[in-house]
Amino acid sequence: MEKQQFKQESKYYIPSYKEEKGLISDFLLNYVWPNPQDLPQEIKEELQESGLSKYCFQVKKQLESRKRQKRVDILIEDLENHFTNPADQKLLQGIKSNTLIYKELFEETIQSSIVDNNNWAPPERGDDEQEESDEDDDMQQDLLMNQRVQRLDQANPQNPQNQIHPKMKKRIEVYFINGPQTKGSKPVSLRSLKSHTIGSLVTTEAIVVRISEVKPQIVVAAYVCQTCGFEIFQGVSGVVFTPLNECPSQRCTTNKTKGKLQLINSNSLFQSYQEITVQETSNQVPQGSIPRSFLVIARGDNVRKCTAGDLIKIQGVYSPILENTFRGSQRLMMNTYIEAFSIEQQKKKYSQVELTEEVATQITTEFQNLDFSQFYDNMSASLAPQLYGLEDVKKAILLMLVGGERLDREDGLHIRGDVNIALIGDPGIAKSQLLKKISAMAPRSVYTTGKGSSGVGLTASVVKDPQSGEISLEAGALVLADKGVCCIDEFDKMDDYDRTAIHEVMEQQTVSIAKAGITTTLNARASILAAANPLYSRYNPKITPYENINMPAALLSRFDLVFILLDKARPEDDLQLAQHIGKLHKDRKSPFENLSKKIYNENFIKNYIGIAQQFTPTISPDVHKLISSIYVEKRQKQAESGSGDYYCTPRTLLSLIRLATAHAKLRQSNLVEEQDVEEAVRLFDIAQASVRTDDDEDEETGVKRRQEQPKERIFQEIKRVCNLKLDKTMTMDNLRKKVMNMGLREQDLKECLRTYGDDLNLLHVTNTSVSLI
């Protein structure tokens, strides 16, 4: 029984902080830089000249700087490389699981072993240097603090009440940081933070929802007795503290005068304090759950590192906090927060997706072995394989996920690279299902509905904290979707007042706020995928398309592509749709009739989009001339048409460039070619012609328009493609692929070439190409 009890007790490690201080001192004084050749040349020469260890050199650089906040980041991977003995693993584990205690130990060791043994200080300014700045004021305060320390220590060193507080002597702030090579340093979700992780160093990623103003927080309160002049210090560690009233000095105690203490703010120690409310990212939220919010507290050098809507990576200590109420001291349950050690903004959209070796091999194999047109079809079909049809819409959404190239000029000009798409159609076209699928697939996305969203809910709102009464800014859906996708369903149900709130977002990609004394600009660099029903819920062919859409031209022109999806009775399509839905319910999996298209999983698509976004395509002069000629042609066509069917604005030119650039990224190319422009124009023409169907009635006569024969459709496609190219020529292989994509047969192609080539002499046909005459 005693052996069993001894084994049970031996599992618990009781640290000896005195012995561990020796190990910490050895680490700080002897650990050298692992890769000094990677350092800048100036730092490398200074390091070699000083002969100091890595962290002694960092302490020296901080003490010689004129900054008030002097911090040293201790990398966990350096500790892992230094403490390799099995006996030292308990110290390493203690640093990870009881971080705040060891933070104080490291700070005390740095003060006693490094700072007190060296006279490192900022150099004095010369006469020809600039005037004193805030950094000089901070240095002057440090000098005054050192003089107070020496004066109080020499006055009565035996009286502990007359000693200055240790926090006021501290010169260096230590933070533990997980480096890129630290074991187990992957970011964890907010939901995985449980009770066993309290007190340990954690790393997570989240979206900033709300930030408070930066306020001074008292760390050490300094008092002066009005009777005897005794100076006393009180350390503050909690949320609130009770100021001292009576002087505890020996003189006042002996005379029983109960001298009154006066709080001296100028002699007290303060630090910057900021509260940050973060929210889980979309890929961390389980399906059907509500995103959780969490409190992050930033102090000192970690404040003002982010704004509302930023995606940040947080490293800090998961800690409990007691409520600031009388009942809070009697409760068994406590709230939690993260004490921030490091806050970094995440720049990339798809940085959360890790590329494994297996997926990388699969991507390389598929991209190299397949023709790009086939690979392009497979990628678009994989977006939502359970939804029948909508091939061109899926291709446009795929280009939206990849995105174009943002233009930022030195003169301040910014042109967005994100693509905005609107889907307008009859009920039952699966618009909402498509939006839900895209929202779940994108690493950073926000899904909302028009009727359930207000203008401030989409952009940003000013809220008042019920406890402190402080006014702060809370990000809306578009700000939270920064560098991602914002899916807005039931776009037509929004009020006009609320819908105008997104005008600035869709073009300038910013949200300007001037409310309750807060004037700021937030980033909203998001692609908008909107779905809406036509006017009166069903499409009316007797009025113009833009009367059916029921959107102002100022808003409609901000969408790069507007697809109008109609629910029309077609026996063949209706039969295939019924069979598709029947198999979906029967087999409980996603059927796909066309076996020539391979369906990729979501992980494959995310990784490939992440690879494609690393390319930065540029436009050659020839392609620039081609895009310009196409734009001029479309403007001329609009002027000659005189009807409301065709709508082309100067923003159309930017839309074509964005779509062509996204297609070039999808090809993993740094140069925009003619085929990219051709695909961009094709999608734009399909979006514009989505209402000009074969069975529409003529607006003037009321007679149904004649249905085009297959050979006429093929000729129109040949004419359209050849006009886009400088040599007016189209390869026969490309023509056959387009005919197959149009759902036509080889016999229809032969009939078209015979009619328009041999009989009408409008085409020049060879075995390998077709060109216009």
C-alpha cells in the first residue's frame, strides 16, 4: 500500500525554483545563435565583436535602445534545443504548462545575471542631433527611477517596507514565443481550450470582432505619508485593488498618528491595457453551431497590433479571471481569457490550409497529365457536385475564389482584385444551396441573409459596453469577411437604405465610420457572392432584364458578373434533373452523370487555390490591345443596340482584366494570355446573354423568336472566338471541345463547316484550323 501510494505521489513534480534559476541562467548566458549566417551583416558583425550569447546580445540591444518598452522574446524551440537532457525536460514542461511563473523567473534571472552585471545604457545624443523625443523622455524616467531605487535602498535597507517594489526595478519584459520549428506549435481552435490547458502557453487563430481603447493600468501604486513623508509601494495584480489609507512606517506606528497616505500618480507604475474580443474562424465552427467569442487581453508592447476584422494569430497564456463583483468572489466557476504574448496579422487567405505531401503529389499529377480545359472542368464541377447543372456559374465562382490581382500604386490609387458575382433567378434554382456550399468551402467566409441584415450589421456598428460604458467598434459581416468571401442570400429583400451601405465596400473595399465620436476606416477586402429573386419573385420576359433585376445601376455595375437563372420547362433537362435528385436520395451520395469529369475533394480544391494565388500575372502589350479592342467593341454594340438588354460600363473593362488574371492564376502562369481573355469574355457574354433564350417573345410583335439550329449556334461560336484573336483563326481541336461543351454532336459540326464553308464561303476550313474569310 505504501509503495502504491509512493508511485502515485511520484507522478507530481514539485519544482525547486532555486535550482531552476541556475539552469535558466546557464541558458541565457551560454546559448548561442543557431544560424548566425542568416542574420543581417551589421548584426552579425556586432555579434561577433561582442562575443555574447544570443539572449545577452538581445538584452544589450534593448537596454541600449531609447524605447520605454524593452522586451525579449524567448523562443520555445531554443529551449528545446538547449535542454536536451531527460532531467531538464521537467523544466521545459513547466515553462509550457505554468508559463506566467517561469516568466517571472526569467525576468528575475535576467535582472540579476545580466542587467545588474553590465552598465548598458542608451548613448547620449550629440549637439547636432534632433531635439528630444518621447523616447528621450522615457530614458529620463528610467534615470529618475534608478536614482529613487538607490536612494530608498540606501535609506534603510533593513526595513522591507521601505524597499521599492521589484516590478519597478524590472528593466526587461520577457515573453515566450513558439517559433516556426517548435514541436506542437500548430494553432488550436478556441473550442479545444479546456480546463487542463489553463496556465499553459497556447497558439490560436481568430477574427477580431471588437477592440477597446488603450488605457493605462496601474501595476505598482506609490504613496507618500502626509505626516512623516514615508514612501510606500503597493503591487496590484488583480482587476481591482483597495488603496492603502494608513501609513505603516515605524514613526507613525510608534507615535500612533495614523498618518494619511496620498496616492502619487507620477511615482506609480502604469502599463498600457487593451481588451480584444475575437471570434472563431469559419473553418473552426462545427456545422450547425454558433461561432464562439473569446476575450484577449493585451498589455504593454502588445497593444494596437490589430483592428476589427483582422485575422490574427495569438500566442499567450490561457488564464482564468474573477468577475469584478461581490458575488464573483463567491462563485466556483470563473471566466477565462488569453494573456497575449504575441499578436500577428495573417496576410494570406488560404494560409490555414496545410499542403501535405500526398495532396501535393496528387495536384502535380492531375495538373500535368490532364489538358487544362479538362482540369478546369473538373475543378468547377467539384465545387458543388450535388447540384445539377450551373456549369458556367461554377466556373465563374471558381475564378472568384482564386481572385484577380489587386493594384496598389505609390500615388495612392487602389483597384480591387476581388470578383463580385450576383445570381438572380427564379425560386428552386439552388442559389441558396450553392451559396451555403461556397461559404463552407472558403477558409474565411461569412454567410448572411438580406432580410436579417441591417446596414450596420453588414459594415460596422458602434456599441457601448454595459459594464464600463466605453464606446467601441464592432465589425459587421463584410469586415469579418476581409480577404475572404461574403455570401449574401435574399439580396433583393434588403431595404434600399441598408443596401446602399455596401456601395463603398464593393468598389473601394473599405468601410468608413463616423459615429459617436469614432472616425475610422476599416478594411473589407472581400468578394461578394449575392443571390436574389427577380421582381415579384418570378422573371417576367415582357419587361427588360434590368427591370426584372430591380437594382440601381450604381450597385449593379459593381458586380463583375450577373447571371440570370431561369426555371423553364425543357423535357430533357427536367428528366436529367429528376434522375439526379432521385439518385441523390437513393444512394445517399453525390451522383454525377458525366463520368468524363473527375470530382476532387474540398481539401484538393483549397490547396490548389492556395497554390494558384501565389502567382502574380502581368498583362503583355498584345493582350492589352486585345482587351481594349474587345471593350470598345462592346461599348459600340451597346450604343447601336439602343435597348436595355445590354449594359456595359467602364467597370466592365476592369472586370475582364480581373477574370482573365484569375484564369491565368488557375493555369499557374505569371502571364495573361489570349486564352485567359477568351474565357473571361465567354463568361461575360454568357452572363449578358443569360436572358436572351430561344423561346423568348419579341417585345414589339409578341411573336416567339425563331429557334437557332445547331449549325447556326456553332457558326456564332466560331465567329465569336475568331474575332477575339489577332489572326482570326481557331484550331479544330479547340472547336471540337467547344461543340461538345455546347451539347452538340460531331454531325452538327460537319454540317456547319459544309454550309458556311463550302456553300456560303464564309469560313476557310483546313484539317487543323478554321478561320473567318
